[in-house]
Amino acid sequence: MSTLKIYKELDLTSSSCAGPIGELSSVVDELREGEAVKVILGDDATKKDITLWSKKRGLKIVQESQEGNKYVLLISK
């Protein structure tokens, strides 16, 4: 797999419900081939929402990790 370039990093730890998906949606639309968006989330429920939303949109979660009480997802087209 080729190396992905981080197009943008979104810290969504302070938003919940539809907020993170709305912010992520506009950034994902700007992604080009070979680029990914790094998303930092503050809770497991939001991580599950973003994961489901990504699958529905046909996006790939390239990497998933946990740093302390934060979740980090790397999402690409």
C-alpha cells in the first residue's frame, strides 16, 4: 500500500452527536486519491458513529488507535 498523505487533522473531541459527522463530511469531500483525514474523537460512541458513517459513504478506515482517552481514526476514500 502506498503511503497516505494526511490531508487534514480534525480534533472532534469537544463535539458530539451530528457535529463530528458534519465537520468530517465536508473535509472528506475534499480528499484526493492517496490522502487521508486524521480524526481525533473523545468517546467510543462517536467513534462507532463515525465508523458506521464511513462504511455507508464507502470510505476506508485505514488505521484505528487509542491514545489515552481519545480515539484516533485515519480515514481515506
